[in-house]
Amino acid sequence: MKADILTREYSTGTPVVGGEYRNIQDPDTFEVTRQWVMPPQTEQYKDIIRTIPCVVTSYAGTAGRNLNNTVVMRDESFRIDEYLSISWPAHYKLSAQDRVTNIRSANNVLIWDEGDHGSRNGIIPTVFQLTGITPIVGFDSKVTEYYSVLKRAQVQ
């Protein structure tokens, strides 16, 4: 299998990271909420797409229940929670800020898409976000591959 990794970098080649939590007060309700605020962007950034080999599988539960795809209806909002597992070779470095998309077979057949086959843009691949990265250590105490759980990104 193969997947495309979306990475956002500054024009200098450093990843876009940073930010901090700040207490922000709503001017109408005076409610104070804690929000994550990114630092001001002083330089241009670009999106980098690279392809890595990987193995992606869905979660299958007991009693015929499929745990990888759950529809949540709460407060008149609709959300799809979809989880997959992914592993890739150790010499490909990913970070938690990267996004995974265009997951396809060795024959370049798209596996996970948004299912909107009648759209004007054609088939849209699903975008996933990494939820932590775990190194897998081999018998010689070296990292041989990485493992992560992918969660469907809410903004497609």
C-alpha cells in the first residue's frame, strides 16, 4: 500500500509548529474559554506532499460490530468518527501535525474515499490525522517501523 503525507512547512524548510493556550473572553457573554492560538505567521508556508509505503487496516470488533466507522448525532450536528491503524518504515519521519490521504493499493487503486462519486471534482480521497506515533523496536534495539492510529479529519 501507499499513502500521501501532507506536511505544512515554512519556506525555510522548518515545520509549522508552535502556539500556546490562552484564556480568551467572549465580548458578548463574557465567558472565558481556553483556546489554542498559533503564533503570527511572519513568513510564507507551503504544503508538501510526499508518498510513503505503508500498511493500513481498519478495526473490526467482536459480535460483527465494525469499530472503525461510527456516526455520531449530537445537538443537531452530524459527525463521522472513522479510525484506522497505519504502520510505515522507520526511515520515513512523520509528525502529529501531518495528514494522511490518498491511501491506495500497490496498483494505485484508491481505498478510502468520501463516497461522493457524483461530484464535479471526481472521487475525493479521505483525509486522516495521526493520533500519536509509536515506534516499534526490533530485536537489535533499533526502531524498525512506526505505528499510529488514524482518525478521520473533520474538515475534508
